[in-house]
Amino acid sequence: MDGLGFEERFQALDSAISPHPKKFSVLKGAKVLLVDDVMTSGATLSACAQACLSAGADEIFVLVLARVAPDI
């Protein structure tokens, strides 16, 4: 997603990520830890979290190893 702005990153991933239909039962009521090496805009983590929540996860936790500083 190089070259995309903040809003475009979120739009590009809108409804692009979903759990496998056979794994919905695993996510129902679960506490989920999402791990990412580098967070730029947060769009990917947001899409993943939304997919887990829509499948019934109770809580989402996020761990990132590095954060890209926004341009100021």
C-alpha cells in the first residue's frame, strides 16, 4: 500500500479481511492478540480487529514492534 494516504489505506482494506468461515467458532467469545511488526497507519490492525469482533471475539489486544512516526 505504498503511496497511499491515511484515509486511502483504511478504504483499501474496508471489508478486505475476514476470518475463515470454519474458524468463527474459535473466535466466538475469545480474547485475541494481534501482532504486527510495523504499524504505519493502523489500517491493517483495524481491519483485522473488526473482522475478529464481527466473528464474535470479546476483546482485541494489539502488540506492535515498531511504529512509523506520522509526517508532521
